[in-house]
Amino acid sequence: MVKLVWKVPGQAPLAFPLRQERVSVGRDAGNDIRLPEPAVSSRHATIIRKAGRVVLHDLKSSNGTWVNGARIDNQELVHGDMVAFGRVVMAFIDEDLEAPAPPPKPAAHADAPPRRVISAPPPSPAPSPAASPAPVPAPPSAPPPLPPLAWPAPASPARASSSSSSVDLEATLPRLVAMAPAAAPAAADQPGSLALDATLPRLLDPAAGDTLPRPPPPVATGPDLKELDRLLGSIRSFRDQETDVVRQRQAELLHEWRATLSYAEAMKARLADESRIRFFDVSERRQEIVLRIVRIPGEPNRLLSLTWGHPDQRDKAPDGIWMRATHNPDRRFYKSAEAVRELVATLASFLA
């Protein structure tokens, strides 16, 4: 199915399916797609579907019909085209050509091997006084093997000094340091390295505390506000342009209304002797032109009026010249010539 999608800021997108062979677009209520916008003509464009093609025809609208930024008279539409009726921009979508949604990711296979969990080995029990000390293997590169190194049993100081199998820790550390490779002292100059002779005693001494190097704390970086400032500037610029367009449109409509008042004053002077017009008032303060007509004595009055803005919505900004007549629907005009022409035609039908 093909459709037009209108993305209105702050609202959900509006979709207009093109199901008929001929679809009319315009501002009036009689169109298949009604766009109540000042920049859209009452009969703006027509969309014709035939033999699998969708062709857009402009009906000599005031602000034109545009496809992908170019003004057109007749244009065949394809999927993804941006269509503008005046200032109303829509996207032409062919659902048969839209890209399908990506397939969901496959779930993990049931036969996949379980994840291997490595746990730390259980702590070894403390050596008892009667147990023999565990021998320490000698390094591969050491020429003579060292005597077995045993941790002192948790006994009194007198018993520990008399044990023949324990080794003095202070006497053994210098020998371990001497067995380190020759390049170890040079590595101590590099950042982040530890000197072996200065670190081992602290690592072997529980009272020395944590001596391992800690990573530097992460540097807190704030968000980049340049992009936010750019977006805010674009929004303000767009709003200012919209405000300028609205003000210019209001000034044009006010000029048309004042021209209508001038014509109504001249019309009132010409019809001063018409007895069937019982009331003819042109009020610039109330922004209205009111006529009451009695064609045959005894009949009820017929009302004919032009107002600056809808007569039932005086608390809102005027949006054109509105005409209200007995037994006729309310109509809106943007040009003084159109409003005056309809006023004269309706008055003539009431007097006939």
C-alpha cells in the first residue's frame, strides 16, 4: 500500500493511505486529504493511481507543489520522495519497498559447553609444630641450591631461636636479591616498576600494609556542550522564522480585511434606497459587516455578515475573512476580492 506521511512536530505522524484511483488534496473540507493550513490552496493538487504508477498533478496552486525541493506540474512519485504542498511537507511511502526488519539474534545453543569457572584454591592449613617444613625449590639459574626455607612456627621466641630447621629471614633476603637478573635494577628506573630489594621485605612483612601500585584515578570529563548549543541555536532560529512568517501572514490578512471594509462602505451608500435591506452596518471597531434582508413582508429576516475572524472564536487570533449567511455554511476567505464577490452573489440571491 502507498501512503503520504505528515510528520507534525510534537505529535505522532499522520498517515494518509492512497486507496482510491484519484485523491484530491487541499484546504477545503471537500478534499480527500484536507490540510487546514494557510499556505495550502482550497484545491491544491490531485494524485492519480493507474497501472501501478502514482502521478502527482498540481492544480495551479498559489504556493505550488514540490517534489524533493523542485516545483512541479506533473510528477510520478517513487518510494522516499518528499512532497510539499505549500509549506506542508510529507513523505511518500510504498510499504512494499520498505526494508524488512533485521532478524532477531539466535539464542545460545542448548548443547554449548558450560562456561568454565576457575575458583581460587583452598587455603593450606597452618603448619603444626611437629610437621616438617616444606622445601623451597632452587631457581634454575642459581649455581648452588639454597638451604630449605621454613616459616617459623607460631611458638614462643625462645623456641623459635632454638630450632635448627628454620632460616633467618634477614640473612636469606640478600641472597634472593643477589639471584635476580642483571636487568632488574635498570627496570626500576622505568615508571610503574618496583625495586626488588625494596619491595620484597614489605611484601613479606604483613605489618607493612598494601604496597602494590594503584592505578591513577580516572579523570572526570564533562559533556561536550558545543553540540547542545548548536541544536538550541537551530531551534531558536527556526522558531524566529516561524514567528516572522505568522506576523507577515497576519499583516497581509489585515490589509485584505480593511479593503473589504472600504468596499462595504461604498456598497452601503449605493443601496441606501433599497427597502428590502432593513439593516446595513459596517463597524470597524467590532470588525464586522452585518446585513438583514426581508424580501417579502412577513417573512423572517435573513442574515448576511462578514467578520474579521470566525464570529464564534473572537478570543483567538483572526485567521481570515469569514462569511455567515442564513441557510448557508460558514465560509472563510483570504482575499478581499473573493469575500466581496461572494457577498454580492449571496445578497443578490436573497433579494431575487
